[in-house]
Amino acid sequence: MATNTLLSNIHILVIDDEPDLRTLYELTLLREGYQVTTAGTVEQAREALHAGRFDLVITDMRLPDGMGTELLKDLRNQQRSERCIVITAYGSAENAVESLKAGAFDYLTKPVDLKQFRSVVAAAIHGTNTADRPKEVSSASDTRATRRTGRTTGGEAALSLLAGDSPAMRFVKDRIVKVARSMAPVLVCGESGTGKELVANALHANSHRSEGPWVAVNCGAIPENLLEAEFFGSKKGSYTGASQDREGFFKAANGGTLFLDEIGDLPIAMQAKLLRAIQERCIRPIGGSQEEPVDVRIVSATHKDLPAEVAAGRFRQDLFYRLNVIDIHIPPLRDRIEDLPALCQSLIQRIAAESGQSPPKLAEIALGQLSQLPLNGNVRELENLLHRAMALTDGDELQLDDCMSIATRPAPIEATTTPAPLSAPRAEDIPSDLQTHLDQQERDILVRTLKETGFNRTLAATRLGLSLRQIRYRIARLKIDTPQSAEDEADA
């Protein structure tokens, strides 16, 4: 009853020049409990908007005396609070993108599916009236864990993970807050290690979809022959080994956000299928007989120069324009070096929490040393340096002497001998993620040594030339399971 009372206070303006469709939308909304006013032209809509305020405006794209986007521009110029949903012709991706760029909250394509119509209207209404929603719903975003990162982040908490208060980072945060409430696709660009996934997570956490699922996908890490099944799902028996129905990324993200990391690595053939799924908001699982509607917001990220990839024929131009409705560029760390103290403090606290340590204090001299490094790997390289420093430092103050000697040591020059030329490594021998590759090698060595010493950490540390504190840190960081009895024995 309380919900119906709340909905009866919601006033929606519906604009469509076809009387039958206008009546269909009106009846659908009235059955949901909303107040509805209708108009058939741009002029009639302007008269209604002049006469009063609305919570939502639903307009057809093409009207007898103009375009629905003209009304969006009116609302924006007058700084009015109404959100707008635009209805476009079937398959008209250009119109959809145009409406989103003009400020529409979302769009629907004809013929309109009434179930999707009700869902999009509810999302727009709840996004503008969060104060009127039940408390257990509005707080859900603060307790929901993300799928890949495992972080529990509300809107403010997600923004706080983007440490730094430089003008460049303030611009990024302001842009996140500004565009989060829209349904427009967002393309996050930046060099490797700048924090593109953190930006995408903040977009989700600050959106009206924060209660829904957050699904993050690394497009470059999925074998090409599995891409379609991973994205769209599959039906039982559709291929060898398909023993049951499988839910794809789009279905898993239904009602939430789908984050496509390293979108530039997606093969051309899969780009065409992704484009259709985004445009039509429908997917067909492998082996499925019909398409299934999906409701997801797309956020993508890349370190590549996508316009150059388009020019080279490696990325579809139509998909690029569909994904790049709104762009957010993350500056490299060298362009915001004033954020270094805040970044170091945030990273040290997180590293310490993950390994069960008390966060050490970063010495002033260490901060000065870090500021002299090129840090071409950006925040990821900074995090790795701090990881190493915390493993090698004994005491309450973090020192970087050993790390700096490794990071800045020049290659030795032999005066009496000429080194043999090195053969170039084969492409298949070069890891796509160096840090993960090195972590796995370190983990394998630690596990083997621990097994050989009966999981006696003191003995294993001695064999590897480490202190007990250093090997404990590495075991925690690399998430190595050790028998409790062996840990007790080592501590004793």
C-alpha cells in the first residue's frame, strides 16, 4: 500500500503522435499507479512542461512538428530535473546514441516491449526519487559485493578508492558523478595501471543500478572459441560438453552493469555480435531458439588508441561510436604527481589490511625517492614497489633503499668482453600480464619449498634467504594455504 501511495505521487508526461501507442503507454503507466499527462506534438509537450513539473518525460523521437531531442535540450537549458526516456525506430542505433548524448536517461526501440518499458520507467523514477524509496533498498549498494574484485563499495566509498585531489582527478570524479545516473555507455581510456576498473566500479556504485550485479570481464583473457558462449550463454546439448544451460555475462549482469575491460582486444567477429546485443538489448544463447531481452549498462575500458584501431581496420567503427557515447580519460601518474602522497597512504593501508599487518609510516625520504621515478606503469607499478618495500622492511617506517636499487640500477657493462647478441623472445613466450606471471612463479617456488620443509615457515624462509616476517607476508599476499598445525609449529 505504501508503495502504491508513493507511485501515485509520480507524474509522467507521455509524448507520441500515434493515438493508439499513446493510449497504450498511458494505460500501462496508470495500471502501475502513476499519474499521466499526454501530448501529441512538441508544442503540446512544451505547453504541458510550462504548466507544471514532472518526474519523468517519455517522448517519441520523431514528432509531427519536430524531434523529441528538442525537448531534451529545452529541459537541459532550463536546468530542469525531469529525466527523459526517448523512443526510437527499430534498430536505429544512430538515433539512440544521439538521444543519449542529448541527455536522455535511457531509450527504447519500437515495437516497445511493455515489460522492458515498465522496467526502464521504474529505473528512471527510482533514480530520481531515492529519498522516497524504502531504506533497505536504498542502502543495498553499501553492502553488495562486486563479482570480480570482491570489494564492497557504496558510491562514496568507490570514489574514495580513486585517491588524489589533483585538478585532473577532481575532474574525473566529477565526471563520474555526473554521468553515473545516465544509461549512456561509457568508454574509460587510460594507460595500463591507471585504475580504469576503479573508475568503472565507481560509475556502477553511484548509479541507480548499484543494487544490481556488477560483472567485470577481461575481453583479452577469454579464448576466441569461447567468447560467444561466455558472453551470451548456451543451452544444454548445444555443443560437446554442454551438459547444462549456461548463463552468459549479459544475463549475469541483467539489471546491473557489464564492464568490458580491454575491449580493444576483442576479435572483429565478436565485435559484430556484441554490437547487435548492445543495440537491440537482446541476446540469443548458443543453441537457443529465440532471443532473450537483457537490461544492462555497458561500461568499457581500453589502454589502446581506439580511433587508430578503427583506422587500421582492427576495430569496428560502428561499435566504437556505440561505446564512446561518453568518454572518461584517466591521466597517467606522471601528470598528477601531486597525488603521490595520498596514493601511497591509500595503497599502504590496503596492502597492510590484506596481509594482516599494521600499516607502516612512509618515510619522507622514501616519498622523495618515489617522486623521482618515471613510474611508467602508473599506480600498478607504484603498488608493486610498495608491496616489495613492505616485504623487505623491518620496523615501523617504510624504506625503499632495496627497491630503489632494483628499480634504478643500470645494466652492468663488461669492459673486457663483448656480450653475445640476445635473440628476440618469441611472441608466445612473452606473458600478457608480467606481474601475474612473476607472482605465479614466486608462488610455485614458495609452495614447493614449504612442502619440502613440511610447511615449517622458519626453515623455508632460511632456505630462501628471507626473514620469517617476509615469508609470512608473501604467503598472505599470494594466498597460499598452509596447515594450521604447521603454522603453530613454525610460530613456536
